[in-house]
Amino acid sequence: MVPPDEREALLEQAKNNPQTAIPRLQSLLQQHSASPILLNWLTIAYQSAGDLAMAESLANENCSRNPSYLFARLNGLKAQKRRAG
């Protein structure tokens, strides 16, 4: 997966430079498709990029795949709250 020394930088990139982070995260997810962390970070990147529909879709997918993963559930709840207004 992502080496420990690169994890923080990749998460910061997802938040602050999503256009760069999204292709990298998509590539990593192709190699590690079961990773709830990578899917969560991709959700964050799409949120940061302003693509809330894609972020919501990914959050819901992560919740479905990983119902006990807290951050997936939190992102799913955030998406529901945004949709509700």
C-alpha cells in the first residue's frame, strides 16, 4: 500500500491538491481495492475538489463495503447531511 512515511503527505494532498491526489488514489485503489482507507481518502479528495456527487457515491460505497469502518460511516453521514440541506 502507501509507505508509512508517505501517508500523511497523501492525505494532505487529498485535502489541499485533490486534482493531483485523485489519479494517484485511483491507481492505488486498483492495486488495493479492499482498502477502506484509500477509498476514504479518495472521498476526501472529491469533496475537496467540489465534486460532492462523486464524494457521496464513494462514501456510500465505502459504507456498504466496510460498515464497521468509522471514517466511512462519518463521510456517509456528512453526505446525507449535505443532501438534506
